[in-house]
Amino acid sequence: MDKIKIALFHNSYKDKDTKPDFTNKSVEVNGETYDAAGWRNTDKNGNEMISITLSEPYNPNGMAATPPAPTAIKKANEEGDLPF
């Protein structure tokens, strides 16, 4: 596996503890783009750490940010669910 480098930037919009301390909206891993979020935490031994989460890119329209898998398209076409 190749090294994966992720740059996180201070989240200037953080207004409550549930929002991440750091973010990046365009992290590329193996040709796929993800949103990254990082939270400052302390482990059970009192050591400071940052926990990082990668997720599908946020889409404000509520629709899937990535296209459906080809098998899903084929199945919908076979069932007559596609409009073309």
C-alpha cells in the first residue's frame, strides 16, 4: 500500500464540540475523493491525539455524491425504472 498523506486545516466554523477541529473537503485516496475531519482528543492515558474520519463528500441536495454502481443501473434498466 502506498503512503496516504492527508492535510487537515483548522475549522474556523467550529461552533460546538461535535464539529471537527480540522477539515479538508478534497482528500484523494486511490482515485476517490473524500471529506476528512479531525477531532482533538485525549486517550485513556492522558496522551493528546487527533482522531480522523474519512467520509463520502457532503452533498447538500441529499443525493448520493457518487454515481450508483453499474449493477444497480443494469438492474433498474431491466426493471424499466430508467426514464430513457
